[in-house]
Amino acid sequence: MVFGADKLPEIARGLGKGMRTLKDATNDIKHEITKTAEKNGLDTSITKDVKKELNKVKDDIEDFTGSVKRKF
């Protein structure tokens, strides 16, 4: 698909808004799961460990994509 230069800002805004909505929904779900687990006395420490590992992977990906972006 080819878009004109006048449509690109509109498309970018739409994508940004969609990504923000998805992120907010994901955060709401994680919060509800954690709250319910704590209320029922379940161990939530594993979620912290998983989050740390995900952040490490995210940082690695950002480091890699940053070097690729700089080459362009």
C-alpha cells in the first residue's frame, strides 16, 4: 500500500493511539490478576521475576534495533 505524505501523520496517530490503548488494557489486566492473587493469598513473587526477565529481553531488543536504526 502506498500512502501520500498528507496521510502519514494521521496513520501514525492512529497507530500510536491503538498501541496506547493496548498497553493500558494490558496493564489493567495485570493489575487485576495481581490484586486477585494477593487477595486469595497466592504467591505473586513469580510475576516480579517474570517482569524482570521480560525487561531484560526488551532492553536487549532495543539495543539491537537501535544499532540497526543508526545504520539506516
